[in-house]
Amino acid sequence: ALLATSPSCVHQAFRYGRNAYGLQFHLEAGPEMVGDWCHRYPRELASLSLTPDSVGAAALKFEAELGRLREGLLDNFLGIAAIVPAAARETR
């Protein structure tokens, strides 16, 4: 089942059966990691008409919102997997 999509990648998140999930993005990526990638791959950014500074600034701008979404996705996954009871997740 397709769970998330984007214009650049149709299969961003998906589920196969009841127990297998796939993500085509880096849930853990914060501004520091994004900045590191930007400096490691400047040619790839340039091919997309992007600069390390512009991507780094976007990572900082959206960090709070992405953090909230990251936490929600993780909480939902833990609930589906029944690893952490709902009451324990609510105290985070």
C-alpha cells in the first residue's frame, strides 16, 4: 500500500503486507546532517540549481516542523508495532 508520495518520488513510503514498511527518505536527517550532505555533494546540488547555503537554510527553517512530523511518524509506527504502549508515548 502506498503511504506517501511526492512529485520527485512516487513511492516515498509504502507498506507491504501487514509488517513490512519502506521509506525512501531520511527520517533522521536534521540540519547538521543535511549540511554535511550539501558539502559532500555540491555537484549534485548544482545540477538541481541549488546551493549548499540555500538547502542548509531550508533545513534550519523547517527543522521544528520536521521534528514534529518525525515524532508523529515514529509514535504511529511504534503504536502499529505495539512496541510502546500509547500511554508511554504520550509522556514524551
